[in-house]
Amino acid sequence: MIELQSIRVTDFDTNCYLVNRLDTRSCIIVDPGGDIDIVMSKLRSEDLRPAAILLTHSHLDHAGGVALLKKSAESQYGTTLPLYAHKEDLELLYSITKQASLFGFDSDKFQDSPTPDVLVEDDSDLSITGITIKVLHTPGHTAGHVCFYFANSKPFVLSGDTLFKSSVGRTDLPGGNHNLLIKSIKEKLLVLPDETIVYPGHGPQTDIYCERISNPFLQAASIL
């Protein structure tokens, strides 16, 4: 059995997710964009032991806290957290401080990420602390954006900034492509079981069925 918890971080109200095994309390951290003191406090209060960091993509609000989280985890738990990311987002990953300056943020708040330990690939299966995760490459918001699908008895997908409740990811930033985004949603997400819960990078959860039949951006794209 696994448990999912979310923590709202950064001024962008990013959803950072903790996915943990109930039996071992081993925890995967997805999109630690910042406010790492809050993340670490949550780990301590829930008696969770961090095991890995996964990134849906490398915008600063999703990846800006990676460097500090790795340092904090090593200091507190004596463990080195492997970082999982897609190769097409490496340029973004190594330019977090530049992204921060463009938004007027102090570079101390967001730091460039270290090199990923694992470069994820489309349609591959990850096994981390006994948790199996399907990687779905969904370019459009960024070139290397991925979603993480957990095919449990109650399946769910961490959709990052690809799909939101009644909305889709923005594509007006460098590397964005709206047509590609819609294609990714159609071919990678809408094919998931209807009951799959969608946990996005911002805002409330939804499910695949609701987005298939009522998401206005998808309806407008005439892809159903």
C-alpha cells in the first residue's frame, strides 16, 4: 500500500508530492520546487524517510529546491537522494538561478540543480523502494516534461503542468508548444483508465474521465 500527500510550496503554489510506502515509510519526493524547510518538517512529522527525487519538469517552481533538499536529506538522514529527470529538460535544470532572476527572485531561494542520477525515458518502468512507476513523456509545457503513473488498485497520475482540472499547461514559455501539449494529453493521459485520479502541479485534483468529457481546452481541440 502506498500513500500520497501534497505540500504547497513556493510563491507559485506548486504541489510537491510525497509518495510513500505505508509499511516501510520510504518516501519519493516529486517536484520539490522550494520551501525545503517545510518539506523536511513534513518528512519528520510523518516519520518518512526520503528515498528519491522525481521531477515532472525543470521550471524553477518544480525543481528549484532540489539542491537544498539533497543537502538537507544527506545531513539529516545520512542518505544521498538520487534525482530522476528527463534529458530534454537538462538545460532548464541547470539554469534555475537564471529563471529566478527573470521572475525577480533571490537566487538563494532557488538553486541550480546537480546532475540527475537517472535520466528517465518514455514508457519505462521505475522501481523505487518497491514502488512501481510508469514514466509518460508528455512534451508541450517543456520539451522534457513527464508524468508519473501509478497503476494501483486506485490508479493515479502526477501530471505536473501538462493537465489540470478544466485546464492545460501554459505553452508561452521557451520550449512550449500547444499542439504538442494537446497531442501528449491525448496519446499519453486520456488513454489511462477513466477512474485514474489526476494530481496536477498546481490546483485541485481531478480525474481522467472528467477531463475527457468536460475540459474546455480539450473539447476545443476536437480530439475526443
